[in-house]
Amino acid sequence: QVQLVESGGGLVQPGGSLRLSCVASLFGFSRYAMSWYRQAPGKERELVAAISSDGGSANYGDSVKGRFTISRDNAKRTVYLQMRSLKPEDTAVYYCNAKFNSLDFWGQGTQVTVSS
């Protein structure tokens, strides 16, 4: 059974940092492009960051460029999202996504709340 398990969310003050992790029980993890999405209440799910299967390239949503960094460790089957200079508008449920050809898997999400 494929599982993507996110962790690392929580409550943080504006300007603070968090690191999210997503551990994937995926055979052939290193073949999958991995992404982080987020969804705030009343809003559509949006792409936060994505990283290629070998970790050689990454892209970011405009609202997080320069503040968030995506990385992966294929040996650990884990993808990370380092978030810095957090803002209240970063508050959302963050989801991990894995894609390879027609295969597309999602985690259950982890809540990030940025508030003083």
C-alpha cells in the first residue's frame, strides 16, 4: 500500500521557520517527481514547490520564492520543505505529492499555522 506521510507542521510566529518532511513508502521512489502543495480555507489547492526525480531541478510558486526550499533524499525516500520567513498567508494544510507517468499519489496533509 502506497503511503505518503507528512510531518513537521504546527504553529509558528510570523518570521519563523518550519521544516516539513514527507516519507514515502513508494517502490522506485527515485523515479518520482515530488511536490508540495497547500490549501488554505476557502481557496484552491496550489503548488508550493516541486523537485525532479534526481533532485537536479526545482521550481517554486511565486509567493514562496526565496523563502522556501524543497529537497529530497532518495535513500531515505523522503522529501523536505524548508520554510523560512513565514507569513500569516502561508497558513494552510500542506500536502505531499508523488508523480511518475500516470501514477499520482497524495499524502493526508499537515497543518501549518502562522500566527502571533
